Amino acid sequence: MDTLLHVAAPAVVLWFFLFVWHLWLAPAALAYEAIKAIPPPSPPEKPARAVPEKKDPPINWIVWKQMPSYTLKEFAAILAKDEPSSMKTPYEQAAFFKLIMSEAESGKLPYIREMLEGYGRPIERALDADSRIWREDAIKWADAHDGCDVSQIR
């Protein structure tokens, strides 16, 4: 029995320390190393300087008041209160353009019919964004439709 105690006791003690190491000390050591590996928080950075939003220059409506006619695209921009000479087409301007095109196609909005020379005889130009309307006709048409404000070109 003494031999068993001398042989088994160190094995049990060794097994107990291995059990404690794997159950408690090793995970704690790993967690401690992981926490040490986290870099310290850096001082708060200065917020980036706010860039002012780019504003478009104001629209000079005096020029557009003096024009005798407009293209359908320009008239759609006037209804949307956008710069008529701009190349961009915002959603509201595109919606007005669709309305104007459908009204011109149905004959409710008179437009200037242009004749082109083609194969020895004149042909009528197709209705498109560059078709022109007289200023007076455009204002009359806008007055007859709700939501179409042309006060900026009166």
C-alpha cells in the first residue's frame, strides 16, 4: 500500500495540476495575452473640416424672359425652375419634359413645325427635345395646367 501511495500520489497530484491548468490557468493566460495585444485607444482625431456644399449660381431669368421661343427641353427646365442651359436633367425636369412631349404630340401644345430639305423635297422635322415653342404659347399652356408655374419668365 505504501508503494501504491508513493507511486499513485504523485500521479494524482500531477493529474490535478494538469486539470487545474487546462480548466482555469491556461484560458486565463490566453485571455490575459489577448487583452495585452489590444492597442491602447488613440486620442480622438479632429473631425474633418466640413466642406461647404457646392451651390449653383442663381439663374438669370431676365435672359429667358426676353427669348421669343424655347426648345421643349428648355421649357421643361423652366417649369422645374432649373437652369435651362444646364446639361443635367433632374427628375422633376424629366417629368415635365414627358408631359410636354405628350401634350405636343397630341396637339394640345402648339410647337413650331420646321421643314428640312430632304431628297429634293421638304420634309417636316420630327418632334424631339430640340423642337421649339413660342413663348406666348408656352405661357398660355402653363396657365391652363395646375402645378405649372412660369412666373419667373413672365
